[in-house]
Amino acid sequence: ITENDRLRSQIDTQEEPPPPTKVNRDNMVELLMLRVAALERECDEIRRIAGNVEEESGGFRSRLDSLEYEHYHLASMFVAGSQFHSAVSFDEVLRTITEILLNFVGIGTFTVFMVDEERQILFPVAREGGSVEEVGEIVLTGDDAGPAQAALLALGRPWKNGDPFFQIGNEIINLPLVGGTRLVGVARLESFLEQKEGFAENDHQLLGLISEHAGIGIENAWVRAHAQEVPLQRQAIEHLVGA
């Protein structure tokens, strides 16, 4: 034990001496101690390298998770936009709004209103999380209209992050559905799903997409419903192309 302590003290206070070339009974302990010291230094270096690798691996994992989430978000935006532009009826537009709000944004209760331009009111056409009969009309202009309704009409463009939420009551947001500069409807988002606590940054982009592309889809469905079906003709097509 005394010899081991002496050798350890020697190793700690001086450079590692060159190992003896010949092993015998007298220098065996010294050789073993030198080897132990060398192994300890190797272990420390391996631990240091392993720590760096683990730290880099954590960074790579975090970046991979971020890329996967971004890919999912872009895919959901592409799917949502494609569904709105391929919709040919009001039912398809409303179905797409419902799928995005439920599955991508996490809204559990919401009502979709359409605009009656002659009467200047919003009337309910679809509701998730309750019955549409429970919801009444909302006046857009006149003495009974509030500042939120006036702001909805005055916006003149699709909603984007940073715009007001146009709250009339206790709802989360009244999302305008705009075709060009024309207000054609409103999606009133009333409550989140149970597991959802609030809007994420990507949710705002989806809300902006709904505000713009659902409005375009509604306008397209309205035009299709009132257009007279006629056969394609060369003369008419050339006139349209020339125009």
C-alpha cells in the first residue's frame, strides 16, 4: 500500500517516465501503475468525446424534429389550399373549413356564417360542437351593429396575424372569409379542443389561409351555382383569349 501511494504521488507530480524495457519483480508494480494512469487518461478523453457527441446528437435531433414539424405544416397548408381551390360546391367548402379547424388548428366549437348582402346580416350555415339552430343572425350594419361588425366590413382583405380578433361576445375570434375585397362569410371560433391550450404560430398562418382561400372557394361555388352550362366553342374561346 505504501509503495502504491508513493507511485501515485510520483505520477501526479511529474511527467510520465518512459516505461522500463524489461519487466521484473521489482518494477512490475510501477509498470502497472503507469498503465493504470494511461488508461485513466484514455477514459477521461473518451468521456469528453462521448459528451460532445451526445450534445451534437441532441442538436441534430432537435433540428430533425423542427424540420419534420415544418414539413408537416407545409403539407397541411398545401392540402388545405388545394381542397379550397378544387371545391365546386358550398358543401365542399364548408367541409374543408371544418377539417382544417378541427384537425389542424384544434378548434372544438365553431360556427360558419354566410353574408346576406341585401339584408346586411350574417346567418349561420354550419356548426361544429352544437346545433346550428341554436345560433341567431348577426347584424352587420345599422343601429344594432357593433364596432366589431363595422371593423369586419372595413377590413377589405383576408385576415392575417396581427389583425384584431373582431370579438362580438366571448368567442375566440370572428375570422372573416374574404373573396378579393368582398366579405362573403365569417367563421366564429368559440372554443379549443380539450387538449389545445391556445394558438401556435403556425395556426395563425392556417387562419389566414382559411380567411383568403375559403372566401375564394365560396365565390367560385356561388358563380358555379348560377352559371348556365354551355358547350365549349372555338369562336367563343378565341374571343375570350383575345380579350
